Amino acid sequence: MKKGGIILPGKIGDIIICLPIAKHYFDMGYEIYWPIYDFYIKNFTNYVNYVNFIPISINNCIQNSIHILNNLNCEIIDLSFTSPNSWHNENTRRFLNQNNPFDEFRYELANVPFSKKWTLEIQRNYINEDILYQQLVKKDYVAMHLEGSDGRKEITIENPFDYQIIDITQKTDSIFDWIKILQNAKKLVMFDSCFANLVEQLNLHNKKIFLLRSDKLRTPVLKNNWTIQ
């Protein structure tokens, strides 16, 4: 079997955006290997069955990824740019001299149709989802995620129907345990973060508010009827 290796060690939102790239190559007959930061591994273990994730430390992560993937005789798909270990690579130079948003550019680097971004496949853990749902949900609710990896945005929302407000925090080992809560919310209020990416790529039809944090190049492409603030 051919082997494909992805270089993109984090963050969680970036990995979620690029999971359909891995699935594309898996469907083409590749065995996929993907080194990611060791503190992210639990998010994906047993939830993504088409990737062999390899834990690595944050130090020298790009160089270590290349070394690991070369030792596995992988065809390397380098999706890294504008991160601490890839600020001066060719991908960064190309990104800064073009006009496509970062997620579309990553699909261009991978030579995968950008439309596949919205074909995310997850092996869901319905038991974990139900446990979290039963713990948190008391009545009709709004689910809010206001904090990303490098910032937080406060917002006051109108709540004429006295919905319960569920603040999404780190209550489980995996982001994917929140899917049932996300699916059934009356409204979703999402800071530009991994949860917003998950909602977008699952093509959820809730009423949704997206809270901007970046310019156009660094904001993911959205097609699922968000109100952007």
C-alpha cells in the first residue's frame, strides 16, 4: 500500500479543516500518517479511522515530522505555513503572495478539490455524546463557544425565549463528543475556532453566529448561512 504523510502538527481547527484531505488520499489507496502535537492526540483517537496519528512534541515539530515520515517512506504532503516552525518555508512565501483564504490554500497545496472540505467524516462515540448531553442540557438551549487558542470574544445575545445557555468548555477528551449538543442547539454562537470549523464542516443547519477574529486571508471559508459579527 502507498503511504502518505501529512505535515501539519496543529492546531485542532487546522487539523479538522484538513481531515477531508487525508480521507481523499485514503480513498485513493494511501495509508495515511500524520504527526500531531501529543496533547491533541486524544481528540482524534478512535474518532478518525482513516489516519494513523503520531504524537510529537511541539519542539522542532516540522523537522521531526519530516524525519518520521521519511523513515516511513511516505509521500509527503506539506500543509504547513505561517506557524512558528514554518514561517520561512516556501509554503509561507506562496501564501503571503496570493489572495486565497488559508483553508482554500491548504487544499491547493494538497491538490485536493476545495469542495471536499465539507465532506468531513467522523467515527462518532454516541455514548460519550449522550453522557455529555444528559449532563448539560436541561431545556431548549443556545450553545456558545467564545474562546479560541489565541483569544476570547465576549458577546451579549438576545434571549427572548429564555433558552438555557451552554458554554462549551473542555469537559471531555475530544471535541467530537460535543456533536449531539451542537446538532440540537436552537442557536450556535461560535468564535472563529475549532468548534466553528467543526460546525461548518458538518454542515449543520442551526441558526449560527460566527464571531470574526482575523482578516479575510486567515478566516475560513463559510458557506452554511452564518451571521457574521
